[in-house]
Amino acid sequence: MNQYQIAIDGPAASGKSTVAKLVAKKLGACYVNTGSMYRAVALAALNAGINPASEPDKIAASLASWNIESVPDGEGSTSVVLNGVPIPAAALRTPEVSNAASDVAKIPAVRAYMLELQRACRSLGLIIMEGRDIGTVVLPDATAKFFVTASPEERARRRLAQTGEVAEGATLASVAAEIARRDFQDSHRAIAPLKPAEDAETIVTDGMTPEQVADRIITTFEQKRK
Ligand code: DC
């Protein structure tokens, strides 16, 4: 079993998902998006009429009844399954779910649940795991760790270009404000805040193509696994 792992963390809309998928494709590895798992909890909460910002106890109490799994999709990636039914990717990416995901990610019981789910993905072999706390908490012994980021303007531009992920009538300024609010919340929470691991390589992707970022990650990974 190939037990190498690449950890990629970074703020919202930094381009890390695009890059992580590309790295996985080039290496024939399995891509694991941990944000989707938090988004699944957020969606389950919203569907149950629970307010993720003001009712954390209800979410903690309901967690055991929401059976969330991350399963290989047969195409080099994993998809999130809620109570036996795969969740369509688009349902996880709406602005409402994005905000609710950042709220549920603050809840200690949710993070404990996720830690187990995410560490279990090590059994998939060579994995490229992407999130906010992968290098710091989930996979502290990962073979190579990266913090992928970009300037706030660049990130707002990228997010605005992703149809379905922004509210109707969104502008560059409103998207930038929304990203900044979520980043602040993600990096200031008590447990597992967004931050680079001490041994992570930071890549600022302004002016770089996904291909260039992926190649840089692969070069470092190949050196580290020798
Ligand atoms: O990467 P994303 O935008 O899909 O993540 C959605 C939310 O989930 C994000 O606001 C923070 C949270 N998250 C987290 O706290 N830890 C992770 N490892 C991944 C995501």
C-alpha cells in the first residue's frame, strides 16, 4: 500500500481545489476534498431546519444520525454520501451552504467527527487531501505540505467566475467581502484554525497557471519522498 500523502491547505477561492485535482490526476492519486465534508454537515443541518450559527448543540446532537461518508467515485476522486445517497456537487457549493459550512466548522463535535472520517481516507493509498487544517491537524505526518493562497483581489475574481457559487447580482466587491468574512472566521476559530503548517511550502498563485502550481507541488513531493 502506498501511504504517501500530500496536504494542501489554503483560504477560500485560492485555487487549491483545481490544483489538488490536477496533482491527483498527474500522480494517479486519490483526491480528497475535506471542505465537501463540512459542506455536507451544513446541508444536512439546513435541510433539518437547524441554524448552524446559533444552534451548534442541535448539530452536535444530530451528527450521529447523519451518516456521512467519503467514498471513492471511481474517477480518482471521492464524493460525499449522506445517509447512503451521494450529494450532487452543485448542492454543496451554493452561497448558503458555503456560509453554513464555515459556521459548522467551528463546532468541536463536528471537527472530532471529521478528523476520524478524514484520517480513514489514508487507507485509499496515495492521497492529495485539501482543506484548512490538513497539514496542521489531520495529517501532521504528510509527506509534503503546501499552503496555497492568492491575493484577495485574485481570489474574488476567481470566485466570481465560478457560476453557481455566488449570490445573484454579486459583484467583485461583494464577493471579496464575503470571502474575507469567511477567511476571518476560519482563521480565528478556537480549534484547528486555518494557518500554514510550520513545515508547509507556501505558494502564492497570482500570475501562475494551475499547471505551474501543480508541477511545483509534484517537484517538492518527489524530492521529499526520496
Ligand atoms: O474548502 P471549502 O470552501 O469547500 O470549505 C468549506 C468550509 O469548511 C470552510 O469555510 C471552512 C471549513 N473547512 C474546515 O474548517 N476545515 C477543512 N479541513 C476544510 C474546510
